Amino acid sequence: MDGTAQDWWERAACAAPGVNPDVFFPPSRAPKSWDREAKRICEACPVTVHCLRAAFDASGAHGVWGGLNAWERFKRGGPRPPCDSHNGRRV
Ligand code: SF4
């Protein structure tokens, strides 16, 4: 193991103490900028590539992974995003 592929989540910026995991998932009636804080955290994350690859491999990935929300991943060839049952928007 090279210390990057299998244990990437241990170095995730979102796993740091004090990070609110809720910011990575859209609230009901989410405003257009709901993912701003999550993306700010992802920008400083050392394992963004691993995270994004995992999101592309996981058809049910929801919220922000690798600095992209589900719709942005879909536009780049990722799995179709879930539909937000609260407001009918893709998130
Ligand atoms: S890229 Fe973002 S969502 Fe992925 S592990 Fe890093 S901080 Fe978490």
C-alpha cells in the first residue's frame, strides 16, 4: 500500500475536529449557494482526487465530494444525482 489509496479518508479535511459534516449535504429548501462552505473546505483538502474518484464509483453519492456537488459531478460524467424530494431540484 502506498499510504494514499487505502487510507485517504484519514487525511480528509472534512474529518478534522470542528468541521460540521452537515455543510456537505443540502438542507431542505436549499439556497443556490448551499454548498459554498463545503467547497471552501474541499479546496484545502489533500485527498480531493481520491474523494472525487470514490464519488464517481458510488452511484448513491449525495452532497459535496471532492469539491463538487452531485449535479456538478454528473455534468462531468458522474452518476445521475438524486432528486431533492423537498423542492424537486437536483442538488
Ligand atoms: S475533498 Fe472535500 S468531501 Fe472529499 S474528503 Fe476532502 S474535504 Fe471531504
